[in-house]
Amino acid sequence: MGLLYLAALAVALTGMVILDRRFALFFWRDARRAAIVLVVGLVFFGAWDLSGIGLGIFFRGETSFMTGLVIAPELPLEEIFFLVLLCYLAMNLFGALSRWRRRPAVPVTQSKSTIPPQ
């Protein structure tokens, strides 16, 4: 059971990749830009986590669903995968909303009613 959370994160990341590939949301639209944004997001949230750990705000919860491997004190391996998922989800959502906003408006046509006016 120690790999369950990591496996769940891997499945979710796989879903993000499939959605990105299918709809060209971010990496499949501009891989270089997406890689830069992903790295910047990971650095930002990694620094956020390390600051929170240093201040005693964040700590690692013990559970049998996690591997127990830590990268730094109170920073589990799964946190890196979670941060990648968080950033990738945000990038895919941004790409989807941007595409939705740019789509052409479909004109509304009046349909002819089969009920005669009274």
C-alpha cells in the first residue's frame, strides 16, 4: 500500500498528458514555453513548501499510502509529483479556457415553431 498515493498521482498525471495531447492545450501547443512555465511553477511551489517547512507550518503526515521516502526533512517524494500535477493541471486549464474564449461565436438562429400563434 506504500505506493498507492504515488500511483494515484501517476494516473492523474497520465490523464493530464492525454488531455494535453488530445486537445493541444499546452505542451503540444508550445513545448518550450510549457517546459519553462512548468519549471518556474515547480521552483515557486518548491520554495513555498520549503519555506513553510522551515517555519514549522508544513509537516509530513504519516500514512501507509505513501512510500515514506523523503527528499528533505518533512518533504516526501510524492510532493514533487503533486506539484507537477498541480502545475500541469493549471496549465491545461488555462489552455482550455483560452481556447474556449477564442472560439468563434455561433450565431443563434430563430427556429420556426410548429405551433401556430393564437
